[in-house]
Amino acid sequence: MKRYTRRDIIPITLDLIAAAWPKVCRGGLVTCASHEPAIAGALYQQLWKLKKSRRMTGPPHIECEAATWSDTELLVPDGRIDFKLLYGFEREDYFSIECKRVSSTDSHLATEYVREGVGRFTSGKYARGHEWAAMLAFVIDQDLVASATFVNARLRTLGSETFLVGHVVEEKSFGARDNLFRSGHHPPHQRRHLNILHLYVSFN
């Protein structure tokens, strides 16, 4: 049986999101005006439907609003992440995705994306000790390219808060994908470099 790694799960996850997201947009249950948990929930439903239609019996197992612990000794989870993509039987065998609404002009949403999204990874609240994680940006004004430019700029501006290392760059190592970026971080509590993917999707 194949032994998966966290990096192995990333292209599988990206492919699933790329196929499921248009179904979310056409489904009519959520719109760009919907709250983020509802949008994430609609995507969760479509991801599982897609796995079933493709007869995917292997990883990832998808969990929504899954518990997280910033310290393994805590008795009660101190966070809930939007998606956990599980690929093994050990406690840390998962890939994390946090979702946020963004636009090309809303400074509040951009700041929230960094502080309440990226910051939850770099603080250790989510995926502590992991080398890969992801943010999924729901673009609510349909200007996908401008939104990615705007939010990535805010990520750079607030880089000291998330221990940003280097520049936010287009991510190409998982194949040809539009609107996928990567930022690198080195939180003081973590020995390993943390790579965070940033995937932007719109309601077009």
C-alpha cells in the first residue's frame, strides 16, 4: 500500500478543488454574498460528491471544521480549521486548508486573511510543526487577478507578523495552475520552514 506524504496530498487536493468549485458556483446554495462557513460547507459537500463519482477510495479523507491543538498536551482543542485532508493513521498525517473571503478593494478582508488566516498557521494554532499548509481565498467581487494582487500585497506588508521569508511567488511545482501562490515563513517556535499555498477562486 502506498505511503503518502503531506506533499503527495497537495496536487490531489488541488485537482479536487478545481473540479468541485464550478459545481459550488452552479449549485445555487451559496453566492459571493454568503458567509465563509457556508461557502466552505458547500465546497465540502461537492468534494465528497466528486470523490464518490470518481470512485476514489484512497486519500484524502476530508474533514470540515476539524479540531486542532496548538499543543499536544492540551485536553481541549483550541482551534477549528476549515479543512483537514487526512492521508494516514498518525495524528499529524493531514494537510490543512483555511478559507477566507477576499476582494480586490476591501482592506479589512485582506487584513483578516493575513491575521486570522495565515497568522493561525504561523502562530502554531493550526498545523503546528507542518511544512505545508494552504489558504483558500473566496473572491467575492469576481476580480480574481486584482484580488490576488491586493491580498498578496497585504501579506507582504504584514510580513513581520507572520515571519514571512522572501517574496510571495507564483507556485509552479504542482503543475500549471492559475492563481496559485506560495509564501514562506519561519516561525520561531518551528524548526521546519513553513510553506503556505494561496489559492484564489471566484464566483465567475
